[in-house]
Amino acid sequence: MSIRSKLLVGAFKLVGIKKMFTKEEEELIKEVRKSNEKCIFKVPTDTDCVYSDVVIQDVHHCLRMQRGEVPAKKAILFFFGGGFIRGCGDGVVKSAKKYGERSGRDVWLPYYPLCIDHCITETYDMIYHTYKEMLKVYEPQNIALVGFSSGGAIALGLCSHINARKEENVSMPGLIIAVSPGSIPYSEEEKQKMEELNPLDVMLDKHFMVDVIKGIMVKDNKEVPDYMVHTVLGDYSNFPMTHIYYATHEILYAEAEHFEKAFKKYNSKYEMHIKEGMFHCYPSFTFYPEGREAEDQIIGYLSE
């Protein structure tokens, strides 16, 4: 691990990011609601891109970013993270924009319904409709799904959702990039692995994944497909080439082998990228060499 990475780990510990994910549901949601007050949808006013608001299902926003008035040939459907409870901040917009600029793709950034107020089924419904809107503009093979943390889970889950819906003319995208994708553990083996990794993780706590988040995601005891909460249990048949990134010092690394089993079960192509000693979503930051290297690699896949 580089010196800059070690400094960031120290900063995470000092700020106490992990502490938030040790809280019980009521206290956690109260804290998240306060921080989400800053996560308000707005169309940027700079002239770096052509921005527009694509309204989904008459109520939800999707920020569209393109370099000119005419859409590019290829696009990214970008999913922000935050455990399905934290909103999309300005930092996410900048990151999504950078991925688009560096890869030469348009970017669609959906402000999907958060599970502090909505069932996860509503989240997937909005994401699915967003993807269908993109298919009116781009060929499916020219769309890449990119997601971080819970956004990585959505990137994988959307394709399972496409398999489940079996809707005509809704084909698979051309590529998936999932960074530290989440999956609520369904087996004792997964829970035990998260328990072992918990002391190494400076950002997430296993209490959030094992005891809290499912109760937030599933509202009123609704029937929810397994893949929407236990991402590894999806139907991975006909998936496009998928790149998954994990670090060894994060609790979600417990799911890496289970994602591998899913891809092998359905004979779908994938590549698992594991970084020793690093932390959750390490490619999100680029002021240290490990993050820069991962981002450059991801941009390379998007540019092919």
C-alpha cells in the first residue's frame, strides 16, 4: 500500500466513517436524512458538457451529460453508491462526468429512489425504465453499466432484472463495471467471512450488511426477488463481459467468491480484480497510485 493510501486510511479512521454503519436503523436513517439534504438534483451550469434532465416515470430525475448537441455513439449508465440510503452528491456528478470525458461516452446518471422512503422494487423499476429510455438513443452493445458499492449491485442486478422481465426488445448492455458491489449475505458462510473481514474494513461495518440494511430495503413485508437484495443469487445468463473490483480489506470482499460461482454457473464472461491491502471502492479516489491505476484500467475497458 502506498504512503498516500495509508494516509487516507488514517483519515477514514479519524473521521469515523465506519461508526455510522454500526448504528441501528432508526438512528442511521435520521443521520442519513440530514446528510441527504445536500443531495438535491440540479442541472450543472458549466459549459463543459451539454446537460439535460431526462424525466423517468414522470417523477424521477436522470442527469444526462454529453459533449455536444448530438449524442455520442456510446454511453455509460452510471450508478452512485451509498448503501441505497445516501443520495447523489456533487462529487458523484464530477466523477461520472470524468468517466464520460475520458472514455468519449455520454453519461446518464439516474437519481434513483432511495430505500429510506422506497422499497427496493421501486428503485429497480426506475433503473429499468431509465435503461429502456437509453435504448431509444443507443444500441444496447454500446451501453456500459458502471456502479460503485450499492451502485455496483444495481449494475449487476439490472441485468438479472432484464432476465427476469423477459421483455422483447430489451437486450443486455455491452459491458458491466462493478466496483465493490454489495450483496446482503444469505448464508452463514458469508456472514462468517464478513465477521473475519470486519476489523480490516475502515469504512463499512458488517452490522449494517447483516442486521440492518435488508429491513430498510424491503418495505411492508413485500415480496422481493432474491437478486434485489442478495445480488449473488441473480440469473447471470447472457451477461455481457463483466469486470468486478474488490479490495481485500473490505467486508464486501466476502462476496467475491460467490459472484464467481454465479458467473461460472451461468457460463458468463467475467474478470475479478482483487487489490491486496486496499479498502472499499478504492478506484473512486485517484490521488494515490492504486486508485489511479484502477481508474485508468476501467477507462481502458470503456474506451474499447
